[in-house]
Amino acid sequence: MRASQLDVWERNDHSKTAFFWRSIPALAAATLLTAALLTLALLRPTPFAADVGAPGDAYALASFHRAEATFRWSAPGSVLLLPAAYDGPFILDLRLHGPDFAPAEARVLRVERAGAPAAVVATTPSRALTST
């Protein structure tokens, strides 16, 4: 009786070992497929989008006022934070609203990257956007 129990245990150990060695190609294929998919995802990151004024926009903003209906009022020193991990081009689509009588220096948009000036854009009032 004792010998047959040892045979069963030995057979079970052998079948577990055989199963392990048989499953290595499948594990390797799954690992390679996962690595390939992660590489593709990192090579083509999704575009960064921050809809200022929409719920969940606070992660990309600093020094803005609370959200109103679909927008936020900026304050002096307001900052839109863009991810540093993304090194591709950015498209910045802005709708600016301010008084026509604002001084020219108050209507300047400064863009910086890593603390260095990247662009300065002088905005002008648009009659189409102002309400009467």
C-alpha cells in the first residue's frame, strides 16, 4: 500500500513538472504579445486633451477660478499644465473673452516649455465674441 502511494505522488510530481515545461511556450508567447502591445501603445500615445470648464479639468490647471457653466475665468499667473511625458506637437484651441478696454499687455498669451519661453501671442478683441 505504501509503495503505491509513493508511485502516485511521484507520478503527480512528474505530471506537474511536465505541465510546467509544456506551458512555457504559451507563457512566452503571451509575454511577447503583451510586450508588443505595450510598445505600440507607448509609441502612439493618445493625444492630450483638457476641456477647461468641464468636470475633471482641475488636474491640468493652476490658479484658475472655479468652473462656471462651460468655462473658467483665468487669473494673473494662471497655468495650463501639459504632460511632460508627451513630446509631440500640441494643438491649443482657445476661446478668449475679456473686455475691449483691457490694456494690450493684459491680452498677451505666453507659452513656456520647461520654464523657457516657447511663444508669445498677442490677442485682439473680436466683435463677434463680445456681447452688446
